[in-house]
Amino acid sequence: MKAAPFDFVRATALSDVFAAFERHGDDARIVAGGQSLMPMMNMRLAAPRVLVDINHIAELNGVSETDGTLRIGALTRHQELGVNALVAEHAPLLTMASTHIAHPAIRNRGTFGGSLSHADPAAELPACAIASDAVINAVSSSRGERSIKAVDFFLGTFHTALEPDEILVSVDIPIIGAAERVAFDELARRQGDYALVGLAAKGTIEGKTFKDLRLVFFSVADRPILATETIATLEGKDYSPDTVTVAEAALEVDLQDIDSDLHTSAATKTHLARVLVGRVLAELAGEGRQ
Ligand SMILES: Cc1cc2nc3c(=O)[nH]c(=O)nc-3n(C[C@H](O)[C@H](O)[C@H](O)COP(=O)(O)OP(=O)(O)OC[C@H]3O[C@@H](n4cnc5c(N)ncnc54)[C@H](O)[C@@H]3O)c2cc1C
């Protein structure tokens, strides 16, 4: 199937985007990498009358570090997240996750801002944003810029805290501390497929002791799940097989409302989440891949 007819606006400044929103209202839709929107249009699951191409807005590009924060422009491609030296040094969770996203052709076009705005519950980057305690910056013409904590940004399947007249412009990530570690893993049928279940993690590790963990599961519900019960259980505990068993038990609480989907039952997802938590805790503790 092919997309319904649409008009196309090439924006070269944010003001062009706002002008298109003003002129066309809900009929206008931003296109960034097009790797989610175009398939949805081709399947007639979306039919915007006007596409607003943001690829030529220079200020949406770039990765920079200031005062302990890494700022990543909305147009940063998944491929760039995987190879950028500043990202590797200061936000290595994104480097790790990027290679799990789809295939090179999609990673060459898909953008960080697009992935977060699209809010697919099975996507890697929304979970990484929450695990990294990221802040998402959005701009509208009438209200200016505002910042939204990643943990408050994802409201449901394809549903975020962005208002219809806002554009996501950048993401701020606190740079990783000396005692902090990150780990990422997912289980998929094949490399490049969306995960059946995935886990993005960050925390402070003193010796083998876990502190301030952030464990975020994806592809288990309508949005990424910060596993608060499991995190509380692990606070101040040393890594050991017994600790992993306790964490697996706590997961039952965090994942009690998870959904079955077309491919995987909730029971299987819970089992896979237990497998992932064991692997990821071992990796955080420096025990290598289990
Ligand atoms: C075959 C295939 C496999 C894939 N596998 C995976 C996978 O394993 N994991 C994964 O995470 N993703 C996967 N994807 C999706 C891919 O990563 C997309 O690139 C990404 O989800 C959306 O980014 P985009 O830049 O392409 O956004 P687009 O498709 O351009 O836009 C997506 C949505 O976000 C909105 N939007 C985009 N940018 C902004 C912005 N700056 N401000 C406000 N709204 C904006 C658009 O209006 C649209 O509603 C796959 C895609 C395909 C086609």
C-alpha cells in the first residue's frame, strides 16, 4: 500500500515548523528520519495532510558537553549514537543500546528525537533515557522552551507529554560518574528485531555494592517500566547469587501488570525479564556476562 497524498514543507528553522503548525493545525506532522512515520503512512495507519521535514534545521544537530551534562540534538541518528566519542565517554548506555536498534539502513536515518517522540514501548532509547535520568527539551512558539524529565515523558503507546504544537529539540543527560556503571541487554528473536523484553540499567557500584540503581524494562507494557520495587530491594546490597534471587522475586511486583503481546505471553516476558536482571546485575557488578 502507498501513503495517502500529502503536502511537504521543508523547514530550515524552528520558525518554519511553528508556521506550519499554525497554518495546518493537527493536519501537520513532523518527519525526522521517517523510519516509523513513513511505514505507518504507507500502511494507512497515519495520514497527515502535511509533512514538515525538520532534517535541515541546523540547531537540531550536534552533541556537546557543558557543566556535567551531555546535550544531544534531536536529529542525532541512531548510527551516530553508536560511534560518537562524547556519547561513548559520557553516556555509554546509548552507545551500547544503539547497535540493538533495527539494522544499519534504519539506524542511518532514524533519530534520537524521533524515537523518543514516537514512544514505541518496544524501543530501546526511551528506556535508556529513563535509566540515564535524561531531561527532554521541547519548544513551542507560544510557550517557549520547557524541560520534561524522561520518567514523566512517556505516557503510553505512541503517547508522550509533548503537546501537538511542540517540537522535541534536544535531550540532556547527566554525564556518567566515576563510580557509575551501565549495562544493557535485550532478548529478541533475531538480531535487529524489536526486543521481546529488554533492560537498560545504570547505577553506582562500590566494590560489589549496588547504590542508586535505575533498572528500566522495555517491551513489557505500554511504556518503559522503572522497576522501583526491585531497585529498592537491591539498594545497599552486595552482588551475589542470593541477591539476584531476591531481585527476581521483587520483579514479580514491578511486572505484575505487564501485557502479553502478539508474540509473547506475559508469563514468558516475566521469565525473560528475570533472565535479563540476572545478566545485567552481573555485568554492573563486574562479573562479566552470565
Ligand atoms: C524495519 C524497522 C525496524 C525497526 N526496529 C527498531 C528497533 O528494533 N528498535 C527501535 O527503537 N526502533 C526501531 N525502528 C524504528 C526506528 O528506530 C525509528 O527511526 C524511530 O523509532 C523513529 O525515529 P525517526 O527519526 O525515524 O522518526 P519519524 O519516523 O520521522 O517520526 C516518528 C514520530 O515522531 C515524531 N517526531 C519525530 N521527530 C520529532 C521531533 N523532533 N519533535 C517532535 N516530534 C517528532 C513524528 O511526527 C512521528 O510522529 C524500526 C523501524 C523499521 C522500519
